[in-house]
Amino acid sequence: MKWGVLVLPLALVVSGCASVTEINETLPTMNVISGKKPHEYAQCLVEQLADSRGALQVEPHKDGVRVIVPAKFSSDPAAVFDIEERSGGSSIKLHERMSNVPVRPKDVQKAANACISG
């Protein structure tokens, strides 16, 4: 019975789908500056997440690009990167669907950090 109490709320959180707009309304889990141009940073994300996620959507957005990361087991959005051009690089904001769940997959955060420099 104890497992049912723990698993049911987690299943409800994981099974609920969210739109890009809803995800963007959450507080960013990352807000950094990179020396890379928006398209360079987006390409790095695509390469870093190729093995763990489906095809990422890269679309023009404001003065840069928006990268929409699908969930691991569905095409629903799980994370949104807003990457805007700035002098000498880009500013990056990451919004995640399950930002308040401590056991969420960390591949998106790892890719985001790996792509900042280098």
C-alpha cells in the first residue's frame, strides 16, 4: 500500500501533458549566458539529446530560436529553451514541465550545461 501512495501522485504528474505556453509560464530552471550564437547552441542541444530524446523542434523566436524538447516516451513537450541573441553570444532560458519534481530526468539539464561553452 505504501508504494501505491507514492506511485499514484507521481504517475498523475508524469502523465499530464502540458503545452509550450504552460511550460513557459513556469519559472526557468536555468537562466545563463553563452558565448555561442543561438543557432550554435541549438545545434549543440540537438546533438547532445539525440540519444535520449526524439527529434527536437527548432523554430525562430524573437531575436533567436526556441528549442522544444519532447518527453522521453511521447511527443508532448517536456522542456523549452528560449535562446536569444545578444552581444557576443546568447542568453538562454530553460523551462521544464516537471521543474518541481526532484526525480525528473536530468539529461536536459546536462545537455544545457554541456552546451554553454566549448
